[in-house]
Amino acid sequence: MNVLPKDFYEQPTLELARSLLGCELVKETDEGTASGYIVETEAYIGPVDRAAHSYNYKRTKRTEVMFGPSGYAYTYVMHTHCLVNVVSGEEGSPEAVLIRAVEPLEGINLMYERRGDKKEKDLTNGPGKLTKALGIIRSDYGRPYDNPPLYIREGFKPAHISQGKRIGIENSGDARDFPWRFWVTDNKFVSR
């Protein structure tokens, strides 16, 4: 399967959040390679989205990568878990797509080692679970998604995509109701 080219990430954020579904997220480490098909995403459009770290163009050391070109990794730690996003939007417009869940594909034994004795469906069905399983860490911040060790390649086209409210952003005013979460309908690896 082909690695997605840079121009793939140049589509509008809500479209990118849908287009990433079915694509394969891959991380190469010294222990081995692990990957999974992306089955759930959430879009964050910083300039207008109170749930985004970059709301109202808030620029910090953490959000800096979001102000650059699309197609780069935005990683950060939330409640001890590293989360991974795909920077989207035009340069200067800080937007991103959170990868919420993947369906395990390659390196499943390695995922079990990293995550402990879990049921298969619990290995990668959340944003902190998938990064631990795949070996994605905070220092992957700023990596382009078209070069190893962290990259996204073509996968499958979902038959059906569902859409609804994002999760865990209750304190974000009306943004909590934006239907900017997308998932592969009926996939057992979706977070909830």
C-alpha cells in the first residue's frame, strides 16, 4: 500500500477527518512495526472551536506545529496518555484531526506486550490506548506523516461512516455539540 502524499492532507479539516477513516497508521520502532486502520477521528478547528487547544488562534509551544502546514503529527499528553493528531488546515490556521481509534493490523503481539493482557477489542479503542499499542510517543511531535517512522498509508474505503458529537469536551460551551466525530459504522474498535 502506498504512503499518502503531502497533498492528501490539504483538504478541509472535516473532510480530512472522514478521509482518514480506513487509512493505515503505521509506527516503526526498535521493537518492531505496529499498525492499524483508522476507524475513528475527531476534527478540531481551532480558530472557532472552544474545544481546540488552538481556540481563537491561541499559540503556545504545544500548539506551534498546528500553525504550520498540514500533514504533520501533533502529539501531546493528556491525563498521562499521549494522544496523536494530524495537523490540518492551511498554514496559519491551527486545525487538527485527533485519531481516536484504530483496528489492529500489523504487530498485534507487540501491541499486547505494550498494553498488557487486554481483550483484542480493547487494545486500540481509544486515543491513549492506540498510541501506547503502536508505540507513538510525545517526541513524535512534528513528524511528517509521509516518512518513517510514523506514517499513514492507503487502506480500505469504509462502506458506511457515522457522525456525531465529540467525546470528553463537556466544558467547551456550544462546541461540545459540534458533530465533528466520525467513525466506521459498526466497527468493534471504535472507542464508544
